[in-house]
Amino acid sequence: MYRIGRIDTDQTLWLATVRADGRPHLTPIWFVFHDQRIWICTGADTVKTHNVLGNASVSISLEDGNAPVVAEGMATVHQRPYPPAVVEAFITKYDWDISRRDDPDGAYDALIEMTIRKWLMGSPES
């Protein structure tokens, strides 16, 4: 049975994607862990979104290097409408409605879904 871990409670993770020329791109970002997948809401015109559309291989890491949680997997970019359960997970965790089209912080018109292929360090329960 799954128990809640840092993947459920930590606020930020580091997302690593690959640019078209092979250079890595690493960025901190908010996320939720729902249905055994990582979900990240961002803009359609961001570097991370363009990278995932060109190369679906990604890695993530939680911020605490003294208790590492690192995974690799494949990512898919979704457009609106977003899955209701994922919208609710962002509202619960951050009080942020990712489905809003008039967000004052800008357009959040891309939802990245990461399917975990392998936990390299730690696990969801860590």
C-alpha cells in the first residue's frame, strides 16, 4: 500500500529536459504527484515544454540533496482541458487553479505528465 512521502508534500522539484542540440536544461518548478505520475503545469512557449515535445526523456529530483529522490521517465505535453483530478491536486497542494485562463502570472497552457520509468534514488514513499 502506498504511503504519503516527500513526493506528495515537497513544494518544488528539479526537472531536467534535453534541448534539440543535446544540451541539458534544468529548472525548479511546482508539481503534483497523482496516479503514480508527476504533473507539471507551465507555459506552452517555455524551454521545458519545447524540449519535451522534441525529446520525451526527462529526469526529476526533489530539492534535498541529503535525502535524494531522483527518477527518470518519459513525458507528454497536454493542452487544456486538463484532467479534473490533476486540477484538484494543484488546488489542494498550492491553492492554484491551473485551469484558469486569466491567471495573473501568465499563461499556464501546457501540462507535462511524467510517467516514471525508474526510481534511481529514493522512492515515492521517501
